[in-house]
Amino acid sequence: MQGMKQWLSSNAPYSSPIKQASPSGMLAGSPGLTDLIATLRSAERGLLVVAELTSPEDVMAALNISKALGWPVVADALSGVLLLLMCCMPAYC
């Protein structure tokens, strides 16, 4: 709960969006990706919340991130995650 205590004592928002067009559009070494990797590596555990995604590549990127981190996914109906899993990747289910 240390992270929560730090947030409560600050004026910062609890979360902030990563300024990047899409997960599949991140290039190795880009500032957005570097910040994302550092944040994810510092977490002991997590939950990946996936909102609307517009391309199959972005859906796959989200699933690959979830699998690599061992984090569960909460998928919005517009994310395309459930459709991809049910139709093409039953091993993930």
C-alpha cells in the first residue's frame, strides 16, 4: 500500500495515459515504450485492462503483454480480445 500512500499525499492523478498511438506502433527504444517497460517491471503484480483496440495487431500485443507478465486481463467488449480468443486462440481461454 506504499504506492497508494504516496499518491494520496500528492496532487498527481492515480494513472495517466501513455502518449502512444497503439501498442503495436511502439518502437524499441521509444520514450513511451521505455517508460512502459520500467513501470511494468517495477510492479509486483497487476491487472491488464484492455479498452477499445482498432487492429488485430494491437489485440495480439495486449495478449502478449498479459502472457509475458502473467497478469490477468479485463477486456472491454470493444477491445476485440474475446473475439480473437474465442475464434482463433482457444488455447488462451
